[in-house]
Amino acid sequence: MKTAQRFKLAAAALAIGLSFATGAVAADKPSVVIVHGAFADGSDWAKVIPLLQAKGVNVVAVQNPLTSLEDDVAAAKRAIDAQPGKVVLVGHSWGGSVITEAGANDKVSSLVYIAAFAPDAGQNSAELGKDYPAAPGSAHIKADASGFLSLTKEGMAKHFAQDLPAAATSVMTATQGPILGKSFEQKLTVAAWKTKPSWYLVASSDHMIQPALQRDMAKKIGATVSTVNSSHVPQQSQPAKVAQVILDAVSHTK
């Protein structure tokens, strides 16, 4: 065999070996699957995703149909199943209820709650705040003829994302995802936080989910807790702090 041919074969073998090695590393590193909340869509995470990707993390943002708990859980499960290895499952607001149910999956290594609901099995999202003063933003939720809920422009600007500029909240109002109101009344069948390590980021100036409720839920689920002085959407107003909480969960994945 000529020297040139031997060199080409060796180079090809090396390339194949490197591709397998690279694949193994990628499979070993957990992916992050993000479940957005009500009155939003996957683009709500546009500031956090690049920060995670810059650390070499594969990220997928689910687009929730927001038509029922079951439908949103099914969307999350499809995203989880599509990942090559372990998954750190992140939920914001209503998305916390979704990941609590969808997280009961062998591929899910940990849960991250960002100003999110964290119900127990047999609970629904609506009942979680019944023993707390009403959240100011709740007065700005309106229903359409089909029972889908959305936030008013004032609610978005003054209570959902009061620490963002008007130009941003105007876009958020226009692009928000209405949620079927009955979804909040649907009970969970499982609570993944009982068997998975959890992280919780409390938004201390939240007008949508009471900060006291957030702290109590975080304590109940035994989460690693951090606090940020932000509105209901720290992923938009303080994305670096949100990314750090998620990266902490990623780094603890075994």
C-alpha cells in the first residue's frame, strides 16, 4: 500500500474515532428543556438560552399549547424524549406545574423552578395561593368567550413585567399565549420533586405568584433556593442570574 493511501486511511479512522468521542461527551452532558408559563411562549427565554449555549449546553424551549395540563405535559414529554441523554427540566410560572408532572421520567435528572408553581400530587395550580393575599396581577387577567385567559396591556406592563421597558412589555402583550382557564383547575397525578433534586428561584417583587407562596413551595419541595429582586419574569430582566441557577443544576447532574 502506498504511503499516501495509508495516510488517508489513518486520517479517516482518526476522524471516525473523534466523532464517536465527541458524541459520547455530548450524550453525557445533560440537555436543558425549558417549559414556559401562561401569557408567554418559548421566546420568553431568548435572553437565557444564549447564556446556556455559550457554556456548551444543549437547550430546547417547549412551545406549550396551553390548552390543558395534559396537553402541555405531553409537549414537554416529547421534548424530553427527543434529547440524547439526561435532562434538566426547567419551568416558569404555570410551567412549574407542567414539569412537576412531566418530570416523572427516567431521563429527567433534576427540576428547576423559576417563580413557578410546585403542586403536590392531587393538587391543582389554582388552589396553591388560596391562603395568601391575592396577587395584584390577578385582577388584570381577562377571559374570552372560549374560556382562554390573557393579560391586559396594563397587567403585562405593571404586574407581569414591571421591571422591563414599555417597548418590551408591548411586544409581550401582543405575543402572549392565552391559556385555557380550566387548566389551572386540573389536578396533578404525580409530583416529580419527591424523587428528583430541585432548584427554586424566588422572584421577590413578583405580582403574579406571591413571593411568600414561592418561598413556602420551595421549602416544601426541599429545593436549593435562590432569590432575585425581580418581577415575575427574571428570565427577561435578570437573565444571567436565571442562567446561573440552571447551570448549577446542570453541574450537579450525574
